[in-house]
Amino acid sequence: MKRSTINSVILSSLDFLKEKCFFLPPFAYWTPQVWEEMWGSATEIVECGLGWDITDYGLNNYNNFGLLLFTLRNGSPQNLEKGTGKLYAEKILVVGCDQVTPLHFHWHKMEDIINRGGGHLVIQVYNSTPDEGLAETDINVKMDGVNRIVKAGDTVVLRHGESITLPPGCYHKFWAIDDTVLAGEVSLVNDDINDNRFYEEIQRFSGPEEDEPPVHLLCSDYSRYKK
């Protein structure tokens, strides 16, 4: 993605979040210049990958295949191994109308996806096979604490305030209908580098093409910008 596109997506998402009365923490608004002063005291933000995360999955078609995420809080995989510290993560997602997040599952992370407002969120689900293919078996999911059986490849629609729990190994693909969706994610520790299995060969992170300076850094920028 071009940096100019990333900047535009961030700024429009800030307007959308303001409209929905969802408020981000202070570090969401740090410029690269502020980051120069904050590296030493913001180690948790950097090490746990908090902040802006925008991807087009390497497909160069963000409006149709892409996602904006902001990681609000997160622990580290080592916390899970030790059973101490932050064992949880929280994200906010802005899902465009008919903008697809491709089919994937997580080996370790269990997560709740919540519709916080806007349009409706459509989620397609499959169980995975032992060789990580698509199973033809029914999926037993929980939606706001209620068991529901979904046939392989069918979709569920999350209306405002509704959520679905996705266990490890459950393939899911989602997109918004009717309007842009403000979605929440509450989960175990999130490890986007090692815990995403996409059904198709695509990229989780797509490095920016630097056609202009960043307005705000992405979490994937930290290692390159840190002094």
C-alpha cells in the first residue's frame, strides 16, 4: 500500500470513530516526531504491537480486500507460556462495506468478534481439517453465550451488540453490509506474526510504499523507525 493511502485511511477512520463516540488512547495520535521522544517509555506499546495496523493483504485492492485494526491492549506469547501477566488482547476494527478479510484461522487464539455499531457484519465459517483444509462438518459456535450450529461455509450476521466466539482452528472470513462496521475483538494474547493461517497464500502485513511521510506510525513501522 502507498503511505498516502494508509494516511488517508487512518484519518477517515478517526472521523468514523469520533462519529461512533469510540475514543482511542493518547498514543493513537502520536506523530513520528512525538515517537522520537517516547521510545524509551513506550516499550510495551512496541513489544506487544499496540497501535495502528492497516493491511491490504498484499492484494493492492484495499477497498475490496483490506482491514483497519487498532490494537488497544495486548500481552506477549511468553505470558501465555508462563500463565502470568496480560493474557488477553483487545482490538477495534473498521470494516468497510463489502470489504473482505480473507478466510483464515488461528492456531492458538480464541476470540470474540463484536458488532459495536454501523452496518451489519457478515462472518463465514468452516471447521479446519487436520491438514488445514476446509472441513464439511457443521460448526458449533457460541453467539453471546448461546450455542448455535452453522453448516460448513454458511454465514452468520452480527447486528448491533451481537458477537460470536471463534475457537482456534475455526476458519472465518468477514465483511460489512449496509454500512461500515465498527467491530470489536476481545481475545487471548494476539500474535499476528505467528498465529495466522490464511487459506489462500496472501500476506498478513504489506510493507508501505513511501510516497509521503506517515501521519501516524503503524505497529509494523516500529522496528524501522525506532532510534
